[in-house]
Amino acid sequence: MDLLAHLEAYVAAVDEASFSRAAERLGIAQPLLSRRIKTLEEHFGGQLFDRSRRQVETTELGHLLLPYAQDVLDRAQRLGHVARSARQSAVHAVGVPADCGPAALARIIRAGAERDVTLAVRELPPDERVAGLADTSLAYALVRVAPENAALRVPLGLASAPPQPPDGAAAGPPEAHRRTRRRAIHLEDLRPRRGGGALRERRAAMPILTTAEDQLPAAQDRLRRAVARAGLPEGTVRPAGPTATALAETLAGQVTLLCTEPFARRHGANWAPLDDASLHRGYDTGAARRPGAAAHVPGWLVPLFAAAVGAAATVPTTASVAAGEDAPSRLAARG
């Protein structure tokens, strides 16, 4: 028996002095309300209402139990308020890469608020996101894994300077170059070419900068091996400094930047995808393991995570990374 539902039927019937009006107030059918009151009378061993007259009247037992029933319902209501307040006041930290777009992160925060969950987004490097899940300072996070084993895969490419307008011509709107999508880049195409002139000097290869999100040992090792296979000079790949500086150098045409397409477009750079999918980013969604709670990422959060990093699902995402569950192998597989 749902005691609260039955007590609500009883109290409403007393207040309204009518089963039909009580049922209407509660939004249920009158026969259901009558059955609940009948069940409650059997439970208490006596009639709560006198049904022998045209108007329903409360019996002596009904009047006696009424304040206690109201007290139970009031306490249940307060209990619900306390539970909702606790959910709203508990902040669940979410670890994400530093290059996610603000609008996508705002959608994550709003989605939590719609479910009475307060989410605080933290932009962190990959290692700190793993550590945050392990020590439970993060409730949820995107964890880097090898792209071939990933639930979410993010294509990477090279951002470069947009075409410059001819002298005296007005610069076009930022959207103009965004509509131009270049073919996939093969690293072999980046080999330096010999210039003209008597000495036919070899031009230097354009440096490729990597941000903190792609400076994991496993990811760097894959990229260096690919660069070597492509015949590019050693030192072509370099770690980027501050993001603003790396973007400025990219837009000035001095370097290229390894990044996602949304990040490049957001900052007005041209972008072309890398042909080698093994160099792309792979992510799993991770949840901290807390005492008395299952370590899983809510289903509504997974597609928002994917949108934030510009990923497409590659395998089912029903299983999430639980902190402490398989951390060593996850760390070894990152990249």
C-alpha cells in the first residue's frame, strides 16, 4: 500500500466533504479515490466516513486520525523539499578539455539545472581529469583513450591562416572561409619543397603545434612516428605555449595548430582533417566511484559531452569509466 497516496485521498475527502471533488483535486478518478479510502479503512480497522447520507461525513475515527494524517503528509513534503535542496546545493564537478566551446558547456550546465543537478565545468588537462575521478574531486569527466578503443572519437586536423584579401580589398566576413572545406591532409604532403634560385635551398617545413590536450605521451609518440614515416624533419612537432599565442602564430601564417574543427572555426582559422585516423582523439565518459553510489555517467550527459568536443559515437556508451576500476590500463591506453 502506498500510504502517502492513501492518506492524501483521505485528507482531501475530509477537506472537500465530497469524494468527487477530492478526486478532482488530486487529479485521479473517483473510483480510485474510493478504493484508496476503503483500503485505508481496512488498514485502520474502522470507517473514516459515513456514506449513509447524501453528503459524505467524517466519522469520529476519521476526525481522530486526521491531524496525524496531516502531520505525516506535511513531514513527507518537508522531506521532499530537503532532498531537492540537497541535490541542488551539491555541486558535481565535470572535467572537460580546455578547447570546448562555451555554448556547448552552457548546454551541459543548463541540462543539469533542468534535472536539479548543479554542474560546475572545469577545463583540465587529460591527466588531471583522470586524477580528479580517482580522488572524487570530479564527478564526471572525459577521459582520453586510444581512438580505436574509444566510445567517442574526435577528428583532428591542422588549423592554418585564412586567405588574405588582396591589397586594398575589404576583408570578407568570418563565415566566408568557414564554408571552404579542404581535402584531408596526408602528412607526406607537408614535406618541405626545394625553392627556386641557384642554390635551390630547401624550405623549412611548417611547424605543427600541439596543445596540452594532445601532449599525452601516447598521443605524442603516435604523432612523432607518423611524422617520421612521412619524411618530415625531426622537430616539426612542437608543444604550443599559451593558447592565445599559438592562435596568433597560426593566424599569422607562421605555424599550423593540431586541433579540432570547431576550435579552429571558432577562432577564424582554416582547418583540414588529418587523413590518419589513428592520430585523432579518443574519449570515454568517466564517473567517480563514490561509496553507496553506482559509478556511471547519466545517459543525458553523454551526447552533451560528445557535442562539447565535436565527437561522434563509435561504440555503445552504456559502460563508463569508473575511477579506480581500471585506472592503470586506462592510463596506458590513453592517446
